[in-house]
Amino acid sequence: MGVTTQELASVVEEIAPALAGGWIQKVYQPGPRTITLEIRAPGQTLLLLCSADPETARIHLLGRKPANPASPPPFCQFLRAHIHGAHIDGLEQVPGDRIVRLRLTAHEGACSLLVELTGRSADLLLLDAEDKILTTLEEGQKKAGQSYRAPTRRPPSRDTVTAGGLPPDQTQPFPWSHALEQRYQAKEEELTLASLRQRRGAELRKSIKKTARRIDALREDLAKAERYREYARYGELLKANLGLIKKGQEQAVVIDYFDPAMPELTLPLDPSKGPQANMDDYFKKHRKYLAADREIKPRLAEAEKDLQGLQLERKALELGTWQPTPNSEQKQPGRQPSAVSRSPEKHSGPFRRFTSTDGLPIYVGRNARENDELTFKFAHSDDLWLHAHGTPGSHVVVRLEKGADPPHETIRDAATLALLYSDLKKSGKGEVIYTRRKWVRKAKGQPPGTVTVTQEKALFVQLDKARLDRMKERSGKPL
């Protein structure tokens, strides 16, 4: 179970003075229900853990940094967008309850990170200055705009008011934090491993099924091409008999001089084509066989190797010997990237990259070649695409999950960037069009980056210095 009310009071009393006056320089989410805040406090850097896992719900400082996933989950992205760089005004416990409030002053004003350590209803919430919900760990932004209401308090039990025999080591700079970290470390590692195994098992089932289907399709393609193995020989035989074949024939009987026995062969013909065209058809089909033999066989061998690796990994899961590796979430045999799993950082290289108010990645092309690559090679069909209307400028793409609608503030952020990186920058205002990437087409016969757009909407924007400054802070790069 999580910390008791008395333990929580002790740890808050211990760490609150150390955190006061600090600022949040990094936000991580090492587990599904756990975040860590890297805080630069006067004279030291501290790592604050907030766990809303019913089994290990707690808050304390960490002595070591936990491993983090390759790409931050949505809740972590939202916190990075809203409280990165926030000043810590104080940390306090709701009297008599297992709820802690971290009071902050962020770029957008006062806000609070609420840590509810209330058993199965444990949650993490970001509230604005009026205690209205901005987002929650449990339900994301579904409750955004609603007024916060604290969970119903239960009568205190013996477990919730006693310290549980936890003897702090007074040689540690933060004895209660150290004791809680030691208590929950093994339990959390066990829960994390179980979660990883369960998730990897589901991924493996899908990957094995998908890879098996790919192997079947490749084998089928190879079998079809195999029928054309002898077609080069048939083409040569027709070539030797072109003068004897007439258009309209449905077959030709030829002597197979490639066979020492010199048997007769009957070759089917297309009666609508002449002798030369029929011969060309035979040679063309043989080239298909050669191409398939050259291209499909290596792909088939690779797919079969992937399948074997996946099956071995599944066996290790079944035997309980599977252990995660540093690359277990990034490079698994047969695992194909998807709109959700692809990490934006891997592909961000040639483009400018920013993060929207809602934590979504925004990409901006820097020249005509990059515009073309961003729109037609990098962007997914459901991504949002923007461009300053009627003037040269950068292509702007907002990465979205399939079926997701872009939040209003994200559209505003991206439109501001489209205006900034266009010829409308000098005037500081103008119209920006936006649509899904699937409605953007290359303009035939035109230079790279020239497109035609359908189903677009228009938005009038002005360069907003405060908005640009916030994006600058989140990206860590000059605009």
C-alpha cells in the first residue's frame, strides 16, 4: 500500500523547505502512473517523485534517477508544455488527508500540481489559479475546465495514521525520502517488470501474427513469379519461329531445341497480339520472375528470421525469463513503426521542431527541399498541415494521432509559426490555411515544395510575442 497520512506529513515537512524557491527544469514519466520532476533548488538539483500507483502511491525525493521511456507519454508532454521552467512557491499537505499540493508560478500564471495518494482513486492533476482542471493522469483532458473537487474523505484507520515502523536513517540528507525510496524500490521494480512483460506480450502477439501474414504474402508472390521461370526459354523459341506465327493464333507449336530430346512444345498466345508482342510478353514475365527472385527472397528470409526471433522472445515470456533491454521498446524484430509508436525525435533532424501549448510536436521546413520532404515523406495523412496563404513560406506540420482532432491552441501555435516563417513576417499579420496532410498534393511540373490544397480552412493570425516566447522556451531553441 502507499504512504500513510502521518508518513506523508513527515516527508512533506522534510522536503518542502528544500524545494521552496526552486524551479522545474525537467519533467519525466518513468512509469504509467509516476512522474519525476527535476528541480533546481538553491545550491542543489533535486529529483521529486510523484506516484499515483495504488500499490506504491507516494511523494518523496529520489537518490537516483529512474530509467525513462524513449518518448514521453501524453501526460508528460502536457506537463512539459505547461510547467517547464515553473517557479516553486510551496509544497503543502491537505490537513489530515493523503493529498499534496505543489504550488507553482508558470509562464501562464499561477497553477498547482495536485498529488492525490488516495488508494485506488490515486491521481495526479494540474490545476489553474482558480482550481479548474487542466489535465489529469487518469483521464487526460476529459475534465479540462471543470472545477476540482477533492475525493470524499474516509474515516482514518489505524494504517493511515501510524508511521508503520519506518525508522529514518538520520545520516541521510533527507531521511524520510531515503526510507520511502528503499521501501518501495523492490516493489516498484517488480510492478514495472510485470507491466513491461504484459505489454510486450501483447505486442508480440500482434507482431507474430503480422509477420506470419507478411511471410504468407511473400511466399504467395514468390510462387506466382516461379511460374515464369522458363519464360525466357519460351521467348527464345518464339523468336526462332516468328516468321511462322500469325496474329490471331491462340497457340504455337515449336521444337524445344534446348532439350536434347527435341520435343514439341505448345505455347499459348494472345490472339489479339502479333508474334513480336507475344514474344515480348514472355520475356517480360521472365523479368518479373528474376525481379521477384532478386527482391522477394531476401525479404522473405529476413521476415522468417524476424518471426523466429519473436517466437523465441515469446517463449522467454512464457518461461518467465524475459528481461527488458535498453532497446526493448525501440528495436524489436518484426515491430513496425506506427503513427502512435514512432518517436518524433528520431525524425526531427532536418526540420525546425517546436512543442505546442498542448504538448504536440510541430515541424517547420526551412527551405523548398525540406518543405517537400516534410510534407510528402515525413508527415502522416492525418497530420495537420499549415501554410501562409498566397505567399512563399515554410510548410508546417503538427503530428497527430490517427483520428485525433487538433486542439485550438495547437492550431494557433502552428499558424503563428507558419506566419513567422513566411513573407508575411514583416507585416506581422495575415491569413494561414490549414488542412489534413492527405488533402495536400504535389503540383505537377513545379519546383519542390509547390503544392495544391483542397478542403482547407483559413485562420487570420497576428504575430504574438508571448506565444512565440513560450514556444521558444519549450523547444529550447531560438525562433
